[in-house]
Amino acid sequence: MDHYDSQQTNDYMQPEEDWDRDLLLDPAWEKQQRKTFTAWCNSHLRKAGTQIENIEEDFRDGLKLMLLLEVISGERLAKPERGKMRVHKISNVNKALDFIASKGVKLVSIGAEEIVDGNVKMTLGMIWTIILRFAIQDISVEETSAKEGLLLWCQRKTAPYKNVNIQNFHISWKDGLGFCALIHRHRPELIDYGKLRKDDPLTNLNTAFDVAERYLDIPKMLDAEDIVGTARPDEKAIMTYVSSFYHAFSGAQKAETAANRICKVLAVNQENEQLMEDYEKLASDLLEWIRRTIPWLENRVPENTMQAMQQKLEDFRDYRRLHKPPKVQEKCQLEINFNTLQTKLRLSNRPAFMPSEGRMVSDINNAWGCLEQAEKGYEEWLLNEIRRLERLDHLAEKFRQKASIHEAWTDGKEAMLRQKDYETATLSEIKALLKKHEAFESDLAAHQDRVEQIAAIAQELNELDYYDSPSVNARCQKICDQWDNLGALTQKRREALERTEKLLETIDQLYLEYAKRAAPFNNWMEGAMEDLQDTFIVHTIEEIQGLTTAHEQFKATLPDADKERLAILGIHNEVSKIVQTYHVNMAGTNPYTTITPQEINGKWDHVRQLVPRRDQALTEEHSRQQHNERLRKQFGAQANVIGPWIQTKMEEIGRISIEMHGTLEDQLSHLRQYEKSIVNYKPKIDQLEGDHQLIQEALIFDNKHTNYTMEHIRVGWEQLLTTIARTINEVENQILTRDAKGISQEQMNEFRASFNHFDRKKTGMMDTDDFRACLISMGYNMGEAEFARIMSIVDPNRLGVVTFQAFIDFMSRETADTDTADQVMASFKILAGDKNYITGDELRRELPPDQAEYCIARMAPYAGPDSVPGALDYMSFSTALYGESDL
């Protein structure tokens, strides 16, 4: 420590006892201090129109010393003595020393006599004490002051510069780069720092001193040669010189701070406006998509074919799988953006954002609810339509088969009934015709059930709105009319035959018996062929088992049927034997029936061929139903796991959002881990979707193995994703509020404990009465008007509930100290100075280009009629930033 430095940085105002020692100043340091202190004194004395030439001589009478103190302190000292005697000089110097002492400076070993006698050591020590008190003491940087604060300021300002390492106030400044870096940091246009060299200290120092003197009004206090030529420059001289740079740039630093504060407000305004625009656009796009989608989902115009309805079902699957999930994400993101925007507006004391009419979050939720309702009804309608068309196709095919068989049977029957063959027939022929007619009537009665079945099927097709009902009705009507005509013709022929029966008594009983037994057996075979070729549709394994059982029962009747066939063929063989024996002229045909043994054998062979085909079809259908049952069980097993898992996660997220375990960051980390585990669970949902698609493609419409449907799982999954995202957003907003308002973790826990206590329904929200009770418990004494004002803050949408985010926002407004409008307006006064207005050019110089233009554009409409042209006064600036309500 040198001869008159202070003892400690925080005790620098007490000069060392070097003044009491008989040590001499180092000649080089004394020269530097003389020059530096003289220049420093003259930089202040010239304001009073004077200066000094010799520091130890010109302060001896005390007059200029008192004048110096008045200039640097801004205060008036006692009236000086104008006499030339020694006593007058001592009196003046004592007045100056008393004034210094009144400022809290303890002077040790410095007396008025030494100053009057021109003692160099004492005079320099006194001037250094004055410099410490009035030029260095008030320097404060990041909770450090005086010498340490000035050193820290130098280090902060020169940190980005290469080859500059400020660690002290002596050798760190020898190369001159430190002085140049300070100038370049604040006025980069004055020095081309890139051309400076560390090995050329004289050039660097002269450049810095000349520029400071010419452009910064800092007098040249040292010569470059004095610094370079000294192994260790005088610390006090360097510190004095550097403090002049600090004071020269402090005004610019204040302006920079003020500009930064305004930039911050403008940046927040710009960001909030962008968020508003983004919300409006996203809400419009989402509502437009919902508006276009709902009519499509509400379209209930059925298609005529199964293929067309299957295409509609495929389109609906594409909508659920490809088109809707991105919109669910957009809806969730829209709510997150809205909540974030409202939080930022509250933190910046701005009014809450009110979207355009029809674009509120509640409007979007209502529209989304309508979409969900239409979607649910559309899927049910599609499945019902597919079942209906499936049933219609089955009935239509059955109608065509029965109609074709009946039309084949009736072919030629009318012509047969209109024959007059009985008029020229013999008695035996008449009897044969009569018996043949009786057999026909038996056959006709046997076909009555088929006609009734055809009519019933046609009626059911009409009731199910079959698209080709006109052609079905026409064919059915034709069959019915033909059937009525056959009945009338049959009755007429019977009457004619009965009239001639009295003349014709011979009848061939064998042919009659053959006809009577062959006709029912033939009808039975036709019915069996029809049943064996009949298509079937089943949906469960029990149904196919029932069909299989019925088929096995049918096969059990085949031996008896074969006996009947052999018996009928035996009758025919007996007829042939009689004809051959008695040479009966029967023209080789049975007069009572057209059914030949060849027909019976052919149809019997056909029935025997159809039985194994039916066996194969039933076996294949049984395998298909077993496969469907496996699909049901596979889907049910997964759904019974995923459904409860989703419900459990929803409950766990709900508990996390209301419990107070750890800090908000811990809760946020916990929630993000939950979100990650939920996202990692998505492949299981996709796998379940794949199983569900296989079930729908297999046309499986029920599942007894689970109560969960894919719709339940989808809705639960979407709600789970939305809930975790909303909960994370709420915690992030709480962190944002806590940090912005300076709320401690203990305060946040206290807020959460109070909120949870009065959230009696445990819904994560307090109703009006619970919120009032909470405020009263926290010491608020308020009337109805004050409570209504508070509710307008915490519940701007008037929903009748208070969320935790709104609660901590309100409490933070009551406890935290934020960057208020008064601070921003104080920044305006710093930039404006004494003239009380800011010009556009000043804004462009102090602010970044984009924010300066934004500010000018925002403020232009508010310029007052008495404002300076192109400038904004205090009231216009305040109105532009905060509106008239915040003034």
C-alpha cells in the first residue's frame, strides 16, 4: 500500500497514517499525481471561470480550494476571508477542511498550516481525499461501491475486448488498451479498436487521451510517456483518470437503461399483439373446419349399395384417424395460448384479452361439443345402415331364389289347366285326369307356403326401404296374380272333371298313389335344395352352432327320405310291371303327374351333392366366427387394461395439480415425467385402434368381453392429453407469475394451502362463497363493492369460479413489486430530460430500429395539439402505451 492510499475499500475515506510518516513521495508518482490532480481540479474550476497552475501554491490562500468544493458539491461554503495575512489564509483553509469533515471524511494529519505553507505531500493527500469523497464514493456497481465498484465497472465494460484484463488501477492500464476499450464500448465510432496493438502502448494511450479530451470533455490528466516510463503507474492518478470516464459515460448508461426499459415494454406489447393475432387466426380456422365438418357428419342420406356404405365408413375412419387428431391438438394449443396470453397481460397490468365475437374459448368448446355429438350419431347411423343393407341384400337374394323356383314351377300350369282334353278322353283317361288334378291341387297347396313367403319377404323389403322395391313389388304382384289365376283355373277344371266323373270310373290307383307320394317328396327335395343353397348370415359362434345343429338334424332324416324315394320308385316299377303284364296302353307316361323317376333320382343326387357343400360352408363360417371371437377377446383384454389406466392417470394428475409436494419446478418436472409416460403409452392406443379396425372390418358389432368401446378409449385418451397439457401450462404460468412477482416458495406454498383448504369440492376451483371466506381468513376486510371489484379481476369471464392461477395472480398483485407503469414513465423522463418531450429521431437513436418504428407508429395518433412537431410529450407517451384508464 502506497503513501496516502486508504486502509480498506469500504473504509477508503480514512487516509492512512502515511501523512504522519517522514517518507518522501516517489518522484515519478508525485509527478503523475501533480499532473492528474491539477487537471482534475481545473476540469471543475473552469465551470467557475478560473483554474490553477501550481497545485501547492494556488490553494495556499484557501480561496480556490473553497471555490472547488462549492463547484463539486453544489453547496455554498462560509464566506471566505479576503485578507492577505497568514491568519486569513489559515481561516479559509480551515473552512474548507471543516466542510470536508462535515461530509463524513476523517482527515488525519492534514492541517491548515501545512496547506498554507505549501506542503506538497499534504496538499496532494487533501486533493486525493476530495476526489475519493466526491468522485469515487458514489460509484456503485452490483452491490459494490467506491474503488471496488469502479474496478468492477471497468471489468464489466472491457470483458468482451481481446488483450484487456483489468485487475487493478496501475499496471493493467499501461498498454492503453483499457482506456481505448472503455471509449469504444460506449462510443465505438470514435476509435477503430481493431487497428490497435498491444505492443504499441504510446499510440494506444495518446489515442485514448486525445479522443477523451476532444470528444468526451475529459481533460488530459497524464502523459503517455509518464505511464509507459514507470514500472508501476500511480494508482491514485489512474483511478482519478478512470473515474472521469465513469462519470462521462454514466449519463449514457442511464439513457441506455431507460431505453432498455421502454424496449422491454414495447417487446411485451408486440409479443402480446402477435399472440392475439395468432389466437384469432387459429380460432377462425378451427371454427371454419368445424363448420364444414358438422354438415358432412349430419348428412344421413343412405346409399343403395353395401359398397357405397363401406366407402362412407372408410371415409369416416380416415376422418377419425387422420383429420381429427391434428384438430384436437390445435384446440388444446388454442386453450394453452389463450391462458398464456391472459397471464402475460395480467403480469403487465394490461386489460384481459377479449377475442372477437363467436371466438371465445367457450364458443369453440360449444362448437366442438356439437361436432362430437354429430360424430357419435354419424357412426351409429353408418353401422345401422350397413346392417340394414346387409339384411336387405340377404332378403333380396332369398326373394329372387324363391321367386325363381316358384316361377319355374308355375311355368305351363295355366296352359295345362286350360286344356279340354277331358272332352275326348276315355273313362280311364277321365279318371286319370281327375286324379292328376287332385295331385295338382295337392301340389298347389304345397306351394301356398312359398307364395306366402315370397309376399312376406317383399313386404319386409318395402318396410326396410329397399332401393329396388318397385321391381320386387312388380314381380311379387305378378306371382300373386298368377297364383290367384291358378286357383281359379284349378277350381274350374275340377268342376269340369267332376261333371264327367260319372261317365269315367276307371282310374289307375297305382299312378294316383305314385303321383300323391311323388309330388310331396319332390316338393320336399325342392325345399331341401332351396334350404341347402340358402345363404346365411350370423354374428356369433352360437348362431353358427345352431345352424350346424339344424343341418345335422336334417342329415339324420336322409335315411328315411331315401326309403321314401325307394318306395316311390317301387310304385313306378309296379306300374311298369302291370303295363308290361297286361299290355295297358298308357302311352308310356303317368297321367297323374309329370314327375318322373329320373327327376326324383336327379334331384336326390343333387341333394346328396349339396349336403357336403353345406357342411364345408358351415365349417368355414364356424372358423370365421372363432376368429371373430378371438378378436373380441383380444380387444376386450387390452381395453380392460387401457381404460382403467387412463382413469388412474387422470386421477393422479388431478392429485398432483392440487397437492403441495416440493417446488413448482418439482411439480412441473413430475408432470413432464407423467406426460412422457403418457406419450410413451400411445403405441398401445394405436395397437388397440388396429384391433378395433380389424373388428370393424370383420363386421363385429358387439363384444361381451368388455364394457369399453373404442369411442370411450379415444375420448378418455384425448381428455388425458388435454388435461396433462393444461395442467403443465397452469404450473408454467404459476412459475411465470412467481418469478415475475418475486413470490417466494414459502408464499407459494401458503397460497396453495389456503386455496386447497377452501376448495371444499376438490375441483381445483373455488366458488364465490369459498373465495370470500378465503379472503376473510387472510385478513381482508371488504364490502360488497370491493369484493365485486376483486371478482372482476380474478373472474373476468364471470364463470362464478376462481382458479388457482387467478388466485395467485391476485395475491401477487397484493404482495409483489413489479416493473410498474410509473417506472416506465420515469424512463421517459430520463430520455426526455428537461425538455419534457421525445422526438422521433431520439427514439430511433435510443431504441432498436423495429421497436423504435413500432413505438412511433403507436404514439403518432396521441400527439397533443401543443406538442413539438414530430415529437411526443409525457401525456401522449403514457396514453399510447397504457391507455387513458391507466394514467
